[in-house]
Amino acid sequence: MVQAIIQSEKKFRTEINFYPNPFNGSLKVNSNETDFEIEITDVIGREMIHLGGVHEIETHTWPTGVYLIHYRSDKYDITQKVILGR
């Protein structure tokens, strides 16, 4: 079971990336998938944006802080922390 989790994490790291982190102004999504959803919330759960299949997210009007990216597709359901700094 542990081996399967480690292999899954390695696969995630090579197929899906959110960068730069910390970011300023825009956040890029590197994914080999074409059918996916991204929801970004602040740390208290307020939804900032909900998009499908987008590879760059403009964040110029968002306040600085910590955000959670929820990436969902047929293969993955992942949450990752990112930081918006100015």
C-alpha cells in the first residue's frame, strides 16, 4: 500500500505542476490532461475561482496570502498549497 502511494506521488510530480510558487500576478498549471477542473480557495474556504481546462490563472486582483488549489480529473483529486506574494 505504501509503495502505491509513493508511486502515485512521483507520477503526480511529473504530470501536474503549479508554478511559480510563490506566485505574483498569475499562476500557471502544467498538466498533460485536457479535461480537468481547478478550484482555488483561500485558507478559510472562500472560493476565489473555479475553472476547467485552463493553464494560466490571472490573480492580479487577489490579496496576498495562502491559497489551496483543488485539482480534479478522472485520474486525480489533489489539493496543493500555493502562496501569493507581491
